Amino acid sequence: MIATHKIEAIHFNKDFIMLTIDGNELTIPLDKLSAKLQAATDVERAMYRISPSGYGIHWPLIDEDLSINGILRDFAK
């Protein structure tokens, strides 16, 4: 399987997710990205899986999936 993106870091603060994807740092307001992540606890946010090819991120405790291509399309500068 060919990797599509390299997800290097995922961090949260109360209202934002900070991602490093393919060497680019993004800070995205959770209210613009995902109501489930915005309402999630710190434990629920910390429990994620990155797809082996780097196409997405899955949070099993809240059943949320985000597409990296969608994030980059909507939030990369």
C-alpha cells in the first residue's frame, strides 16, 4: 500500500486540533471540523488510529473518521 500522507503529530487544546501533515502544521478550530471531536473528552480524543496509508484518522471511542485529503482541501493555506 502506497502512503498518501505522513501524519506526524496530532494535538488538542480545548477548542483546536493541531496537526502536522507532510511537514505542514495546521491549527483548525474544532467547531469548523467535527462536532464529535469538539464534544469529546481528552481520553476520547487521545484514542485515535492513523490509517496505514495515511489517508485518514479514526477515533473509535466516538466513531469519528476524518479524511486527510478533506482536511487539506478545506483548511490548508
